[in-house]
Amino acid sequence: MLRQIIFPVLLGIAGCGVLIWLGLWQIDRLAWKEDILANINARLAADPQPFADDVTEADDEYTRVTLSGAPTGQELQVLVSGTAAGTGYRVISRFETEDGSAILLDQGLLPLDGKAAEPLVAPMQVIGTVLWPDDQNSSTPDPDLSENIWFARNVVTMAEALDTRPFMVVATATTPADPRLTPLPITTADIKNDHFEYAVTWFLLAIVWAVMSLFLILRTLRPKDA
């Protein structure tokens, strides 16, 4: 009889062990992600610093900055939905700073029916956050260049298209404000952190596996009808 239950017992222990390990791994990932989010929140809560164009992704992403200059009127429009301002086009502009650098400026959301409106081309003060977004994945369509409709932000591609430095400042506010646009400031609410839900899922699966293994063991031990 003992020999008959060796396999289901080993199967139950192995399965539960793997699922519990996956749950614990997600708990570790949760702590790692929360540390990252705390660091980002600290940067977003800091006072904005004067912009310097020697920023690097490793040291300066999510740093708040102030800068002066003017958009040139050249812009890329990224179709987005689910933002705080609704569905529309993120406007990524070529922005020339007072010292002559050209950078990418995410000015905010343009309503779907606003594509024909003229951009504000005027000197402005900007408060924003330095970012290197790459929203593309393998299923992202190529941009429709004839209609100026993009489907993801990609710093490298957009910098080449607008002939700018390969990083972006996401505007929190501009003075004066472009009346077409609603700024979309960066918050950590936009950064996914599903590790707790994944951990709960793995632990629940471990419980289910244990119950199924126990059922299999009891069924194996049940005397067979003559």
C-alpha cells in the first residue's frame, strides 16, 4: 500500500514546493519593485532643478527639471487611451532650449478631434520630468507617417525623426500653456506593480495542488471493489 502512494506523495510535494517557491520569488520581486517606486517617488517629490542637457538615463531618469525655450511646431502624435485626460494623442514636440539644444518634449494630450489645431509656437517656461520611455513591443504597429499617428513612444526613433537629443522631458506644466493640450505629468500610478497579485496566485495554486494531491492519495488508498 505504501508503495502505491509514493508517486502521488512525491508529486504533491514537488508541485507544492515549486508553487510556493514561485510565490516567495514574487514576494522578493515585490520588495524590489517597492524600493524602485520609493526612489522614483522621492525624485518626483523633489524640487525641480535647472535643466542640463548632459543627463543620463542611469542617473537622471524621473528627475524634475525646469527649462526655457520654445517648441518649433514639429511634433509627433501618439495615439493613447486610458490616460488621466482620456483618449487622444500624446504630443511629442521638438523643443529648442535657450542654450540651443533640441530635445523631445511630451507636452500632453491632444483630443482626438484636435489634430487640425495649430500648435503654440512661442517662448515658454517648462516644469517637467526627464524620461526615457519605450512603450513599444513586438505587437506595436509601425507609425502612420502620412497621418502623423504613432502608436508608442520610443526615444531613439522619435529623436531621429525630429533631429533631437535622445531623451524626453514630460511636461508637468508650461507657461504659457498650449490651449490644445492637457499635460500628463508622470506618477508612479502609471508603473505596473502586480507582484503581490502574482504571489497570491501562486500560493493559492499551491493550496489547490495540495488538495488535489491529497484527493489522489486518498483515492489510491481506497479499497477497490472485489
